[in-house]
Amino acid sequence: MSKNREIPPMHPASAVDFLPLAQLRDVQFTRLKFIVQRAYDNVALFRKRMNERKLKPGDLRTMEDIVKLPFTVKTDLRDTYPYGMAASPLQEIVRFHASSGTTGKPIVVAYTKEDLDDWTRAMVRSFAACGVHSGDIVQNAYGYGLFTGGLGAHYGAEALGASVIPISGGNTDRQIMILKDFGVTVICCTPSYFLHLIERAAELGMDIKEMPLSIGVFGAEPWTENMRERIEAGSGIKAYDIYGLSEIVGPGVAMECTHQAGPHIFEDMFYPEIIDSKTLEPLSDGTEGELVLTTLCKRAMPMIRYRTRDITSLEPARCACGRTLRRIRRIGRRSDDMLIIRGVNLFPSQIEAALLKVEGTLPHYQIIVDRQKGLDTLEVQVEVTNEALSDTVGGLEQLQKQLARSIEGITGLRPALKLVAPRTIQRSEGKARRVIDKRIL
Ligand code: DLL
């Protein structure tokens, strides 16, 4: 049973969510031309790709011409690390964030002051869409730091006029104490962490159903309708899905409205396409494929046709809320091997890079992911040489510590480590099976 909340009057920033379609397409095309010109003038990689196709920004005649533009992929950000994709001089860049790359280095994203204002507006529209308003007390348990979740949600909620508690992630018992003592009405965190909060509160003899909390803004990892039901039944709140990714802006690319029928993409800012990830051909609305996004406003680091690797479809039917913005279906899987562990993105290749830096290890490893009491667990098993195994206990412990440091340095995660003898990890005849993901969402 969910707690009753009045639906507030429409927030002024949300008016653009309801633009008549013809007007929305006009806005999109005007912005597309601007951003493509900006990227062409300032980003060498983009200009080179356009020139290879004998394309000039002026060749864009309608929105449909977007399919002629080259794609951008995560490795482009790695290859131009750290500033190569920037379209603004450093003097105009006021913020950086970073996210996992596929190997040792993170990928870096940059914002001008105007970009931060636009992002805040997207977050205001996100919060407003699910009924958050001034007077709400928002516990922001997304991580503050290089991750975009903390600061993105923070500035959006503040700009909306809500009272923000910048608690960041972790320290579960303190989260529960503050949830109760401060009379928190809105929580922002990953859905799995909120399930963990429900369980821990029960262990402490507390019931979130009896607290004023009534809205959860959950994202940064895949979740399911089943998890939504468990969250809502276990806490009496309404659970809303928020989607975003660092390369595009952070959270606030798409957000569910009170109808909970899939996140609406803020299309006037982020233009969505769906492609077949093998043939790269565009697919029509309603067909499942890889989401490709173009930032229509971002000045510091425009992303043109960025391949998100997230698999979804664009919902063709209009939502009952009346927004003209299309919705995405829940994202349940990706077209690459990226894992999300407690909201942290992890590529198996990062673990490999970390292991191979340390002498005494062999290039055979396995990553085992599970979920206990709502929290993801991560174990890395790695084969070590016979010499390393026959070393003293102290020597082995030293190796274990070195490996842990190396993995944490690259991924930010501290997995349980298990050193095993050569040829212990099962060999596969084809592709090595690096990841065993036992989580049931
Ligand atoms: O996770 C931004 C974010 C923060 C979104 C807070 C929502 C809330 P990254 O760390 O770059 O950015 O990870 C982006 O996470 O490509 C998806 O694979 C996944 N993801 C994000 N939101 C959702 C969601 C942030 N609602 C990657 N459902 C994306 C499923 C999600 N997957």
C-alpha cells in the first residue's frame, strides 16, 4: 500500500515535456545543426570522420539526416583521454566527472557552466515528473565524487527547492537513522541498495512503511518490475526509474512520470535512436535494439550518435501523462560485457589489466558476482604460478595485498580474492567464461 501524496501543479521547467511534436522536432533540428557544427569545428576526431564520409555540417537538411553522421563509442573517449573530445577550451570547462573505461584508465567527461545549468534543468524535470516538489526532504544516497549520480541529483533537487541531505553512499545504519529522524520524503539511490535498506531497517526493528518516505528515485543499474513490486510492498513508497550515463550527462537523460510506464527521454536535449548493434542499421520505434543518443545542447563535450550499449526500445504509444517525449523500455541488458556492481561499472578487461600488472599471476581468472541481502558481492579467482604458491605464507599474503591494491586502483572495487593453483579454473573450448553472474533481479 503506497503512502498518499498530492500531485503538485506542473513545474514550469516541465512545460517543454509537453511541446507539440512539430515544435519539438523543430527544436531538435535547430539544436542538432548547432551541435554538429560545434563538434566539427572543435573535435578533431569528429571532423576526421565527417571528412572521410565527405560530409559537412551544412549537409544536414532534416532530422532524419542524423543517420548519415558517424557513431561515437566508448573507446573514442579512451583513445582521446583525457581531453581529446572536448569542444570547449579548458578556460570554459568548470567540472569533470569520470566513469569506468574498458582498461586501466577511466573515461573523462567535461561540462561548461551552461552544461551544468542544462543538466540541473534535466534533473529538475526528472524530479518534477515523479511528483517531487519544494518542501520535500531528499536523502541523496548516490555517491558524490567522480560518479555523476551524487552531484547530478544534488543540484537538481536543490534547484527544485527541495531540502537536500547530501549523505552520499554507504553507512547503512546512519542512512536509516537519518531517514527516520529527518522525516525524509524522497530517497535517491540504486534500487538494490534500497532493498538492502529495507532489510537492514527490519533487522534494527524499524519499518520504512511507518516513516514519511514516499518516493524513491532509483537508477544507475538494471532492475525489474519484480524488484519494483518488492520495493513498493516492503516500504510503502512509489519507486521510479531514472536513467542516464556519464558520457551523455549523468542521471536525468530519461525519467519516469507518475504513471510508472517507462522513463521519458528528455528528447529536446538528448536525441534517441535505436540501432541493430550488429548491422548498425536504424530500427523503428517499438523494436528492440541498442540505444544511441546525441546530446543536442552539450557544449564542452558534445556526443554525436553515442552508442550506449544499452538494449531497449522506444515506446511508440503516447503516455497517459500527455508528455510528447518518447519512453524507453526498462533496460535489462547491454550489448557489451560491462557489469554494474553496487552501482559501479566494471569491465572484465579492467580486472585483467589489474591482475597482469602483478608478477606471479597467470592470465586465467574468473569473476563471480552474486547478491546477498540486496547487496552485490564480487569474488575474483585468479591462478598464480607454482613458484608463487610455494612461497611462504607471508609471501602469498603479500601477493594477495598487491593484487587487491591493483584491482582497487583501477576499478575502485575491493573484491574477495582467491588465489588458486595453475589449471584450477575451468578452461573453455571457445571464448573464456570470465564472468559468472548469479544475481537474480
Ligand atoms: O549510472 C548515471 C546515473 C546515476 C543514472 C544515477 C541514474 C541514477 P554511469 O556510471 O556512466 O552513469 O553508468 C551508465 O548504467 O549505460 C546503463 O547501463 C546503466 N544504467 C543507468 N541507469 C539505469 C537504469 C550513471 N535506470 C550505465 N536502468 C548505463 C538500467 C541503468 N540501467
